[in-house]
Amino acid sequence: MTVISSRPSVPLDAPRLQATPPLLRAEGLTKRYGTRMAMHDVSLEVYPGEVVGVVGESGSGKSTLLRLLNLEEMPDVGVYTLDIDGIRERDLFALPRFDRRGVQIKHIGIVYQNPHLGLRMKFTSSGNVAERLLIAGERSFATLRAAARDSLAASEFPLDRMDDPPRVLSGGMQQRVQLAKALAMKPALLLLDEPTTGLDVSIQATVLDTLKRLQRERDMTIVLVSHDLGVIRTLADRVLVMRGGRVVERGLTDQILDDPQHPYTQQLVHAKL
Amino acid sequence: MANEGKDSMPLLTVERLTKDFHIDHLQREIGVFRDLSFTLDKGQFLLVTGVNGAGKSSLLRCLYRTYMPSSGYAWYTSQHGHIDLAHAADVDIALLRREEIGFVTQFLRPRPRVSALELVMEPLLDAGWDWEEAQLHAETWLDTLNLKRDVWQGYPSTFSGGEQQKVNLARALIAERRLLLLDEPTASLDRIARAALVERLASAKQHGVAMIGVFHHPEDVQHLIDGEISLTSVVLNGAVEHVD
């Protein structure tokens, strides 16, 4: 055995190993609100089955990014594609409004930090979950009810409360209804905006556990925004660090948390209790 | 191209690998190791030696890409092709971690409300195994490492250091790998678990698994060692100081 050996030449043009194309590709996303630049030239790729975390302080552009990816808002500049039959070659921002809404309903699920944004508080929980299927054209009450039940069960929501409206539920249960609603159409992409922020620590752990299990069982592709580095370490494979509307660093989760390169990321990681 | 002649190439060829940490708030570089070169073939076992701070664990972390190498190359012959671990895309490193390269430490990162048994099963579940099959396999590993059966369903955050270590070793070793990076895996194990672990490593080596390891008690694995990477110097403020 030779240690400290001669140095054999190796090909310098080694190809990429990953042959699968990314599910999500966003390029050059730029967004202004009036004179304020909320996001500047942000690009990302997310591969099937991957969880990509987005971290940064308030105002860094994390939530703007999620709203753009959810097609709730349009960027000033930027291209966004999903590798899904029928829409593969299309820039989703360039679609007519009706088609864009169709893509959002069918292929993208979202869980907001604030359940009031994602739920109708006075409808029943099962009604909230079934709403997306209804919009997508399902009219059979029995089918809607069964789908809502399945989705709530997958989100580990207590089924004896499926007809209670979200306004009478705890924060943790409201997040489970949101999750069930997001999953009802079996979307290709799940967007999570601070899904456990504001929950009690013990409830946070159970919601995280549910997310981890669902991700594994359904091989879901997820973009997760969180300022909680513990949540990011638990769920994310890769991380984007945002500051002032720009991505300042990106990398594997353990590399970003254990060997941050950018001064801002070092600050962020070292500020963790 | 990717797969040409891959059988004749070493599994790993490290060339002039260097790691410095740049700590922004200190405004300084902290050197760890510099210009390290070595090769590793299938089924070979390299022991990394050196004093505290010589960069033994950092070397393993650079190869796993938990640390970003500062310069140099680490060419790895994967089943998918030939790739430089120091510069590969994150998604490719993630793929290799799922399928080929394992990192084995003594420290467990427990997750709230996940049992010891399920933590060990997880790498197999992630790889698509059935629950029952994964459970059977995990139980065998926990048995081998001599973890008491009555704690298998417990949450490891309440375990002793030694018990956590056993869970972590089982979790790290349960899925088959082509390259194992071992960071003091035997450090505080009891005698039975230590012997069982060394036996498993010997068996993996026989099956062609390559290993690079830092060991607190190198005598445990003496019979497995094919070569040594000696980090005999530490780099301080850019100057190399020899310490032996």
C-alpha cells in the first residue's frame, strides 16, 4: 500500500453524476415593491424528492421567494419551470392567469406560517381540505369527503374533529389542516413557510415528525422557509442563505451549518442558542 | 468519460488537499492541514494519525463535504462515474451520501419523538425498504452492538452517552456503503460492542468496502490497517509547525 503516492492524472471534465433533471427551476428572479428591491437575481433548482431550506432574517426575501414559487405574485424579471408533463417547457410566469391558477391548484401545495392565510376559519376543516378538489372540478360529495378524510389522516389530524372549523382548533391542529389541504391534490411541489413557528416546542416536534414521515413516504419535493436552524437541520438536504433579497450562500445543510463560508452565514449560525 | 477504466483507478485519489477556516469575526485564517495526497483502493483501510488539532476529523469531514475543502482535489470513482468530491455539485454529493459514502461518528443527533429503533431503520426506509424488513435488520444491528432490548422503543435523547453511540453506529452502518469515513467510532464503547463493531468492519473490508478512520484505540483495528495517513504537523497562521 502506498500512502502519499504518485499523483495519477484524472479527467478534468468529469461529468455530473445526477442524471435526473430538477423538478423546479427558477432563474434570475427579481422583484421590486415600489423603490424597494425585495429580490435580486435569485436562481434555484430543486431535484425530485429533495428538501431545500431557505434561511435568512426577516426582510431577507424568503417569503417573497415562496410567494413567487406559489405563483401568488409575478416577478419583474425571471423564469420558472416545473418538470411536469404538459407544462414542462412553459415559463409559468408567462402563462395566462387562468392557466397559472390551474398549475397552482394542481401541482403546488403551500402551508403558511399564519393559518389565517391558508384556511377559511369558519368552514369545517374537512371543507377546507376538500375545497381544492372542488375547484379542480370534483363534484361527488362522497369522493370529496373521502379525499378530505385521507388527507387529514395522512397529516395525523384527529378525524373525530374533521368537521370542526379551524377557528376552534389549536395552532398545531390548524397547521395539520393546512398540511392536509396542501396535500389534497397530491402536488409535485410542497412549499412550507415557517410551518412550526409559534407552536409549543412539543407540538413543534410532532409536526416536524409528520412532515419528515410524509416526505419519506411520498418522496415529496419541498421548499422550506424557516428561520429556525434546528428545523432546517432536521428536514433540509440543501440550504440557500438569503440576505437583502439575494442568495449569499448555498450548500449542503451540514456544510452550511458546520462550515459556513459567507460572513453573514457565520453570523447567523453562531447566533443560534 | 464517466465510466471508462473505472475498475483500474483507485477508489479515491486525494491530491494536495488543503483546509483552512476563515473566521470572519476574527479576521483570520486558521489552517488545519495542507497539501495532503494519498490514494485508497477498494477494500483498503487507512488509519489517520496525529495529535489533537492536526486535522484528523477535518480530513474526514472534507471528504464527506461537511467541510468545504479550501483547495486540492479528491477524485472518487463512483458507480455513476468519476467525480472530484472537493468540487462536485451539492446534489451529486447528496446522491453519493445516500448510496455510497457513509460517515460514522460517535455522536448521535437524536430527533424528538423518534425511537432508537426507528432512527436506525431510517436509512433503509429512505432507500425504499419495507418497514418490516428494515425493522428486522435494525434489530439485528442493535443486538450485535449489545444495546438492551428494553430501550429500543425509547427516545435516545434520554439515553446514556454509550447507548446513544450504539444507536448512532447502527444507524451509520446499516446501509451498505463503498467508502466509510470513521471518526473515532469505538471511542467509548463497552468491550462487547467494540469487538462486535471491529468484526463488522473486518467483514465490510472483506466485501470490498474501503475505509479511512480515526481511532482512539488503533490497536483494535491493527489487523485491518493497510496504510497510515500521518498528520504530524499543525498549521498555525499559515506556517507549518512540526510537532514530533
